[in-house]
Amino acid sequence: MKTHRYMGTLFAHSTFDRPNYEKNYALYQEFILRAIIDEDGPMAVKQQQVFSSPFGQPGPMPRPRRQCIT
């Protein structure tokens, strides 16, 4: 069985072709990274706490999808 990976982006692909993309992204980068860290950081900490708890039980693993986007 092969492993397939799909990665999406926050922006449409045409966004990266805009003339001022690098300059505008630099302004937006700090905001979006802070939002991701503030939202996902506490969740990741809680998950790690569950893994180290003697009461933590692993849940069901998702079944592999047969159809992948390449």
C-alpha cells in the first residue's frame, strides 16, 4: 500500500503570482502564525497529556482511503 499526502493552502494558487505577494505576506505572516499557535497549541498540549495518562485509551484509527488526489 502506498501512502498519499494531500496538502492544501490557505490561499488560491493564483495568489502566489501577484506582484506584491511577498510584501503583503510579510505583513500577514505574523498575524496568521500567532492565530495558529494560539488555537492549536493548547490542543496539542492536552493531547500529549492524555498520551502520558494511565487512564488514556487509544481511540479507533481511521481507515485508509482508497481514492487519493494526485
